[in-house]
Amino acid sequence: MTQAIKLTLAATLLASGLSANDVIKGSGASFPYSVYQKWTKAYNKATGIKVDYIKKGSSKGIKDAVARQVDFAGTDKPLSPKTLKKHKLYQFPGVVGAITMGYNVPGITNLQLSRSAIVAISSGKVKYWDDKVIAAANKGTVLPHKKLTFVHRADGSGTTFNYTYYLSKVSKDWRKTYGAKKSLNWPGKQHIGGNTNSGVAALIKQTPFSVGYIDYADAKNNNIIMATVENKDGNYIKPELKAFQAAAAKANLDPKKDFYSIIADPAGADSYPMVAATFILVPAEKPEMNKKVTAFFDWSYKNGQDIAKSLGFVPLPDTLTNKIRAYWAEKGIK
């Protein structure tokens, strides 16, 4: 280790009040797990400090935060200022990612899904792949007359919340009948559920003629083909970073509201329609440990952008991370 690296490490430890033997424990959302996992490894390599984040799903993450079972929790369903106050929690965004429609249809690599098709599939109204609601956007593609299986999350999930929130924005019937929820008794008979996004990925891979909602990183890591989907402006958008960035730019993350915001079906010709910010929860009464948590995220904001981009996540812009730092300072956790 060079003298310069030693000095940098010492400065980081001193600023955060950490020792190299400390372990910061977190749990929750599986949606951002891939980026958090790489951030924690890079942070450990740079500082010697270990951050242990376990993917359990947003519901369990929130429960762990409320019960003070972890130092921080991840959730893709933001908590309202009222709920945060009730449970004495602070909240800030970690990163922005995308939900995709992954599918497994042998011989089909260029599937397009309209807004109405996504709602119909999720509602259990589509029984076969050559249904007219899917075929309408896939002229020139021979869709098989095979039963369609819809794959969803079985556990309480922020991914499910953001997906059903999107469905509620797209369809009045969905909003009225089901709404936006972390877990759901899914309609229809042709559906199966997996725990965490990794579980959904496994089911899609092993179930021919299936389609399901899954975060971009897990779909990409598992070589799952992702559909091109129709956005609010009626354009069909491929799931790729530049489209996620166009959508994320529409987010209104306000520190005065503890950054409470849900990005769903944003306007814009180039915007990908299913994007979501994922959030971090910390207990208000533990400022010293919170400073260790925020030191990790501060380092990640500054040094983890390339990691986030490589996984298809949208790094938070400097204008937003500066607001987050001011929020930390106001709460006494920076």
C-alpha cells in the first residue's frame, strides 16, 4: 500500500468515525442489490470498512428498519413524511433503476409490448401469446399459440409496488380494482411467483413462454431477453441506460418531503416508462451510526457512478446528491 493510499484511507476513516473492523449492516430491497453489492466491495477495498447488505425485499427491509434490526434498510417503496415521523426514520434516495418485461419465448427476440398489452397480461386476461392485444404491436412476427405464464414477485416487494403503481397510472380499471401494492393476489390462473428479483429471473429462465416484471440488472445478469415497451408518448422504447436517464430526469425528489417521490410513466418522447428510485432508511436516534452509513453512500455517490452505469442504473446527479448532503447535515447525520 502506497503512502498516498494510506493517507486517503486514514482520512476517510477519520471523517466517518469508523475503524477498519466496523461492519455496517443493512437489509431490504433486492431491486438495487447488484449495485449495492459492488459498491460495498469497492468501499471495502478503498477503506477497509465492511458493509453487509442482505436482499430480503422492501417489505422486510422496512420491518427491519422499524424494529431497529439493521443499521440501514433499502426500500423501493418510499415512505411518506408522516410514516417516517411515526417510526422516527430518515429517508434518502440511493440510485434510480428500471423495471423491465423479461420474457422467454423461443425464437422471439424482438417483442414489443404496448401499454394495453402489459395491463392485460398483468390482469390475467391474456391466455395465449398470439392474443390480438400482443399481436397488434408485433406485425410481421409470428407469435406462437402457446399458453402465456405471467411471472411476478411472491414476497412483499418495492418492485411490485412500483410496477403496480405504473399499471395504476396506465389503467383506470387497474387503479380502481387493485391499486399500487407491495404484494398482491394476482388475478387470473396463469401466473407464478418467485421470491426476490433473482427468484423471478430463475422462473422466467426455466419457464418457456413466460413473461414477467424484473429489474434491469437481474434480467441482464441472467441473459433474459427484455421487451421493447410503449411509453406515455406512444413510442416503443428499448430498456437501455439513456432511456432510463431521460425518465429519471422527470423525478421530483424534494428534501423537504424526505425525498418522497414515485417515478411512474413519465412524459417524454425518449423516456422509458417503468423507472423507480430506491431509498435508504436510517433510525433518527442513532446519529453516530448514521454518519457511518451516510459516509458509505457519500463515497458511493462520488466514486460509484461507473459501477452504477455498468449495471444499467442511473447515478444521482450532483444537484441531487448536494441536496442529500444538506439533508444529512440538517438531520445531524453527516
